[in-house]
Amino acid sequence: MQDSQFRVWYLFLTQVVAIAGLLHWFEQFEAMPQVDTASYRDYSFDSATTALNDKRTFVYPSVLRFFEAADGSERLIPWFQYFISAVCTGFFLATLLACRWNPWLALAAVSPLLASPLVLEYSRIVTPDLLAQSFSIVAVSFWLNVVHKGKGLTSLIGLSLFSFLAYQTKPSYLYLLAFVPIGGWIARWWLTPDFRDSWKVALRLTAASTIPFIAWCVLRWTLVGHFGLVSFGGYNIIGIAGQWIQKDSIQTLTVEVQPLAEKILQGREAKKWEPTTTYEEMESRFNPMVWEIAVPAAAALYDEDSRIMNRRMTELSSEILKSQPKAYLSWLGNAAKRSVRSAVEITLRNPIVLASLPLWLAAFAWNWKRQSASHDTVRVLNHDREFQTMVWLALGYAICKIGLVILVEPPIDRYCAPATVFLPSILVMAACQTILKEWART
């Protein structure tokens, strides 16, 4: 077993170096800012109140500020993001081995994470996407350790810390607050069919994931008068609701949000956009609706105060969605279908998955040939527990992440890719398990 673990770590590190070499060869370590990079650069650290009132969370602005102070530029950020991703993935591998997984199945589970779309495409991008995914992988590692052992104060503290870092890096990772206790309860009950024990584990996981979040929300409510992670939710949901504002319904809205509704309608009419419930049209209009129409309108009305802007956009969106529940349900259904298609496409374009398919087919063909030649019953390895644990983890993680996304924004690849990060592991583990079984027969 020790020899196998050594080989697994050697192959893991070989993959890390090889992928880094390829990314460097194809100039994927050249820092590339995006449209929203500026909002992280402009984050103010002047005072706690100013920082907590910003529409961005503090982790990624802190990273940018560190590199600005240390190097005077952002040129090292791609290397830093890739390094952190590799270290966090290595921690996941160490956790699987500590949980006594078969070393080769553990490597099969971890390898696709090294070549996930966010690693290959976002290492160079100066946005928090890859860093948040990396922190979430460590959080899941601690989660898995608690699920397997049923307890562990160190793991619970680690889960709290890295869940906190994940959603403080990118707020969309708040879905961990749902996944950690619910997924933990299901997984623990499946591993050890003890109803009372699974509830105890779920309660520990609930406390570990929610206490830091609630403490943060109380701090913000005390200092800036807003109970929540960040004043940003309205910036997302207005991209959906703003497309359904109609002139004859503005008077039915509350007085506080009517001016904003009127200005958004004017901006939409300037683009000659009629209200629509067609999903493809709504997705293509989402970003322009937010950043070219709604946010400028709110900034003009509320003196660019992001907290008030967020509150009014949230209130307006809530009133519109309540008045048009069928349209919103249609959006959710179509967005869910879109997310499933995206998840399949993203999973199948993972290079580790593509490399594993021929191996799986070869093992399957060899198995078929052997069974045709002999009817002897041969005992084979059984690693179903590891495989099924990964299935529960990957599906639960994806459903919670995508479920949160489609409530407020379209499930484009940038948001679906983190949700599907563990799905390729299922296919690669299936290939590896087939090979191990054939190996055991020989």
C-alpha cells in the first residue's frame, strides 16, 4: 500500500508539472484582466465600514493588493492561482488516502480536478473564479473527512475556515451552506446506516458551516445596517426581473422603486427591447441589462451608494417576480435544462476524461473477450463504496451550486464549470475501477 501511495503521489506531481508546462508553453500564465477585475481593484480598505459596504467581498481584493505591494503588478497572479489550485487538489488527494481509499481510485478521482476548465482557462484570468474553486475543494476535503469519521474538531474547524474563504472569495459559493449539512447527512447515513448518528453529524456540519456566516452577517448589520454576506444580490436578480418591466404595471409597484423601474424601462426602450420570456433572448440580454441599464440607472438615482442601489434593485426585482410567477418558473425550468447541457459538455471536454475513455473501452473489450472464452467465476476487487461516495459528492455539489445560480442568473459556462468540478471524477473512476477489476482477474 505504501508503495502504491508513493507511485500515486509521483504521478500526481508529474501531472501538476506537466500541466503547468503546457499552460506556460501556450502563454496561459500571462495575466488577463476582465471587465469585472476593476471592481476588485477599486475595493476600498480605508475603513471597516467602507470595506463592508462594498459590493465585493474582501478576499480577492486582498490578493490583488498583496501582489501590487509585493511586485507592483499582476503578472504573478496566474502562477499563484495555479499553485494554490494544485496545493488544494493535493490536499483532496491526501484526504482520500487518509480515508483509506484505494490509492489508484483516489488518483482517478483527483486527476480531473487538475485539468478542470477553470484551471486550464482561468489560471490567467484576474478574477476570483479559480481561487474560490480551490478553497471549496479543501472545504469538501474536510467535509469528506467528517463524513467518514463522524467527528473531528480539526476537520470541522478546517471546514468552517475554507467554506468561509470560498464564499468570501466569490459569494456564489454560499451554496456550501446547503450542501455541507444536507449532503453530509445523506452521505453519512449511506456509509453507516445509523439514523441517529447521521443526524448528529449533520448538526455538527450545520454548526461548522453556518456559525461563521451568521457572525459575519451580524457584523455587517452592526456596522453598515445590512444583514447578509455582501450588498450584491440585487445586481444579479435585476438582470432577470428587469426584462419583464412593463409600462402599464409601473404604477402598481411601491413608490420607492417606481423611479428605478421607469429609468430601467427607458434604458430598455433605448435598445428597443420588448419584454420576453424566451430563455435564449433573456440570457443574451442579462449582462447588458445589469451593467448597461440597471446599474447606471440605480447609480444615477442613489448617488452610487452600492448598499442602497442593491436594496432598491432587490426590492424592485422581488415585486416583479411576485407579480409574474409563471414567467419566473419558466425561467427556472429552462435555466435548469441549460445547466444540464452545459454540465455534460464541460464534463466531456475534460482532457483526463477523454484520455480515460479509450482505457475503459479497452478494459471492457478485454472483459467481454475473457467472459466469452471462459465461464469461470473469478473474485474481483470491489471499490463500490469509493465510487458511490464520489457519485453522491459530485451530484450533490453540482445540484446545490447550479440550484443557487439559476435563481438569480443564467447558468453560463463560467458558473457551471465550478459546479461540475467533481463530475468528471465519476467517469475516470469508472474507467479505473474497470481496469482494476480486470487486473485482479489476471
